[in-house]
Amino acid sequence: MLNSLSGRFLILTTVFVLIAELLIFVPSVARFREDYFLNRLERAQIASLTLLADDMIMPELESELLKNAGVYNVVLRRDEVRQLVLSSPIPAPIHKTYDMRDPPAWMLIRDALVGLWDTEERVFRVIGNPVQDGGMLIEITLPSAPLRTALIDYGIRILILSAVISIVTASLLFLAVRRFIVKPIKGVIDHMQAYAKAPEDARLIIMPNAGVTELREAEEALASLQTQLTGALKQKERLAQLGGAVSKISHDLRNILTSAVLFTDRIDASEDPTVRRLAPKLVNSITRAVNLCESTLTFGRAEEPAPRLMRMSLAETVDDVIAGERLAAGDHNISFSEDIPMGMNVRADAEQLYRVIGNLVRNARQAIIASGKPGEISVVGSENDKCWQVAVTDTGPGLPKTAQEHLFKAFQGGTTSGGSGLGLAIAAELVRGHGGRLDLDRTDETGTRFVISLPKFDLILSPTIV
């Protein structure tokens, strides 16, 4: 109970109300003490009127008047003359004099607190202004005990009232918090627990309906999260199914490509110069296709194999990619260029790096063709003390906004209309397997530039190095 939100709110509310009441209690006691003195001054003045009306009164009457006024002596100052109007024996010397003619508030508070803690029997002198212009000044002497008793009684009544107000206020706030905050939060928790049992069921996604702004924002954020998670789970299921299908297709395709490799052996015997020049590239392409089928990446079912790192010529790989893409470009007005320094050998898996660069160049070619305008694609290699870099730049229309928001995410970051985004997702995963990074350097209406960075030093997760 006390560990709950409403329980702690109840405690805090009670404490804060008591603190507020305490801040009210201190000046209230000071005001009560001031009123007590002024009341005694007024009573004493009224009692003194009897003597002013008749100079001679009986001692018994004088004692009765002083007792009713609650004072020992009454002194009036009239016409610049101090006159002891009523008097009786004082049991002790006067301890302190209090001037009630417009005293400062801090002094009233201080004297009231001191009076509460002072348990000694004392005699006070109080000076004040007579009411109704009944003279210039009135002085009384009175005992401290009745004043302290009245202060304590008043203080107890104030504290009891404060406690009652605190309990009532805290209880009302407790009920309000349970109704408007705790109950909606428990509703959100129930939704979360129900959703956790069957996250694939879109019917269990919470419908925001809270009246409190903050709670509604929390419900909307939860609904968005649940919607994304449900979509991701469905996508994962589809990917798993796709993985099984791709595995079957790759198995049969591998057999077909293996047969094609056998047929290419006969092409080598051709005397045609063009055939002899293109035959090795055809063999390399078919070999890569066979290797790809044997290590097919099936999202949600299998992981890409660790790269076999070895020193390889970057220029040869880029040349193979460009040659294939030139053929694919056909009659479209697309120019290709490559700028790889002579002797630039990188440490990478040749097949995987070919797939990375091939995916980037293919995406660039498809984007330029889709724009219907001529374009240029360039592949530039460079290196520094820490890494090798390969930049793939095109003059296409740039990546759409959706692709930028979901970059490198399968089935979400397609760079062209109808694209699946698998190419970039595969490329990014392969580069990460090398311990490197694939970054989007820029994209706008003038074109797009991707940069592949491969580290020169040993990786923390060391793959097989040949």
C-alpha cells in the first residue's frame, strides 16, 4: 500500500499540508497572544471606569474588578499624569514589559514562541493605547500562567484542526490520484501484459483514450511501439518463410549453374577474340553465382558466414563489377569510371567485397535509369594509416526520404520504387563482418555518395585470415 504511487502520494500530501499548517500556526499563535493582551487592556480600562465615576469604592469591589479583568494593577495616563487606578498585591517582580502600541510582526512571533516554552510563573507589564480615547496610555500588570495556558490550548486546537484538514485533504487527493492516474496506469499495464502474451495479434494494440495529457502521450507512444513490434514480428515470420523458400531455390539454382560452368569450358576453345575475351568474365560471374547460392543469406534463418580475409587487388574486383554493370546498362546513357591506385591491395573477402560494391553500383544504375536522364557512376579507392576506403558516387536523383529514414533495413530502405532494400542491408552486413562501416556520405538532387571503410588493423572479432 505505502509502496504504491497513491500511497506515497497520500504520505507526501499529508506531510506537505502539515508543513503548510505549521507555517500558519506560528503567526496564528502570535496573533492570539496579541489579542489576549489587547483584550486584557480593554477589560482593565472598562474596570477603571468604575473608579473614575466614583473616587471611593470598596476594596472588595476593586478586587472583583481586577479579577474579572485578569490583571493585578491598572495605570492610566491622563492629562500627562500617571494614575494608579486599580491595584492589588503583585506576587513577584515584573519580569518584562511588552509595548503593544504597533509592535513589529517578528517581535510578536518571537515573544509568542518564547512564552510557549517558558514554564516559570512570571509577572508581565503590558502597555497599550486606551480605546475610545480614554486617555493617553494604559498600563497593566498580569500573570504569565493564564496566558501560557490559553496559548497551549489554542495551539492544540490549531494542531488538531490542521491534522483533520491534512487527513481530509490527503484522502481526497488519494482518491483523485487513484481515479485519474493510478487506474489509467493499471489499464496500460493490463494492456501491456495482454499484448505480451500474443504480440502478433494486432487486436491487442492499445487504443489511446486517457484524459490526462501525459498519460495519453504515454499510451500513444506505447501504441506506436506495439504497432512497430507487431509489424516487425510479422515481417520476421515472412522472412523466415522466405528463408526456407530461398534455400530451396538456391539449391536447385546451384545445380543449374554448376551445369553452366561445364558448358563454359567449351567456350574457351572458341577462336572468336570477343568470345575469348568475355569467356573468363562469364566464368567468374557463374562461379560467383554458385558461391552465392551455397552461402545464401536468408534473413531470419541464417547468418552470413564469416569473411575469409586475404590480400586482394581492389582494381580487379572493381573492374569486374563495372564490366558487368556496363552490360546491364545497355543502351541507357550511363558512363562508368573507376579510379583505383595501382597496387592498392586490401585485406578482405573477395567474393563479399564484390557483392558490396556490386550492390552499390547496381543501385546507382537503377536509380539513374529510373530518372530517365543520363548519368555517371564512379568508383574511387583511397587509403590512410587506419583504413582503406572505397567511394561509390552517382549523379542520380538522390535517395527518397523513406529510404534515408530506414537506411540499411531490409524491406524498408528501398532506393527505388518497388525496391526491397535488401541490397543495402546485405552490403552493410557484409562490411560490418569485415569490422568496417558503410556510410551514406551525402544524397541530394545532384546525386548520392556511399563510402566503404575497411580497417587495416586486426579486428576485435577476428574472422578467418588467409
